[in-house]
Amino acid sequence: MLWNLRLFWYRLDKAAFACALFFAFVVGVLATAAAAVFNHRDAQHAAVRQFHARSVDCLARNVYYEARGESLAGQYAVAEVTMNRKASPRYPKTVCEVVYQKSAFSWTEDDVDAPVGAEWRRAAQIAEDVYYQRRPPALPGVLHYHATYVRPDWSKERERVARIGRHVFYR
């Protein structure tokens, strides 16, 4: 058998063999590179989806804890102010950073229960609507609000825009 293998090797067209080997190597490298590119792209898309899901969750929590007892208009207004802050150069660049900015929203400094029930589902839907811009903005440029039962010092320096439910909104 060893003799037959040697004979086969000596009679083999080595140029064709080298060409086939080179072709197989190139195809293997290209296939590996393509798989790496697709895996990287899929990982990037997953990271973007996760970022957006986290952003919507932070926005929903803000709506829930700031305005769950308010009308839909009041809840949409709170969500919109949060997104207006995100868009403003004076505030952090992500929704979660805006929501959890020190002293921005009082609920973030308290020990709160996990959101549940119909109010949470409503807050999550409102957050998605505002985050993905499914409705036209009602309060463009509005960056501040407070509950009607308080009168912060900064409210004297701002332009009052609206009162919706138990919140007063300012530019």
C-alpha cells in the first residue's frame, strides 16, 4: 500500500493539487472572516436592542413613579420632559442618565417598590410611545416641572407653559 501511495504522489499533477489546496485555504479564510463579521454585527445589534430596552425601562419607571396617578396627558408630559432633557445639551445624553441624575427626580432617592400592575403596563406603553416618537410632542422645549403642592425657587425664573393634572410645566 505504501508503494501505491508513493506512485500516486509521483504521478500526481502537483500544480493542480497546489491550486486546489490554495483555493480551499482561501475559501476557508473567507468563510471564517464572514462568520466573524456576521457574529460581530449580530452582537452590535443585540447591544443596541438592549440599550433601547433599558432606556425605555428607565423612562417607564420615571413615568410610573412620577405620574402614575395622573391622566394619560400628564403621564405623557412627564415622559416628554424626560426625553426633552435627554435632547438638551445641558443634561446627560441617555435616558437612564437623565432619570438617575442626582436630585433630578425625587423617587430615585427613595427606596421604592418594584412597579407592577396595570399602572406599570400603562407607563411602559407611554414610555415606548414617547421614546419611539409615535405621537407628536405636546411640550417641545419643556425641561422642568413640579407638583402643584410645591413651589420651588427655580420656578420663578422659568416660563410657565402648562398645568396638567397635579404638575406644572416650564421652559
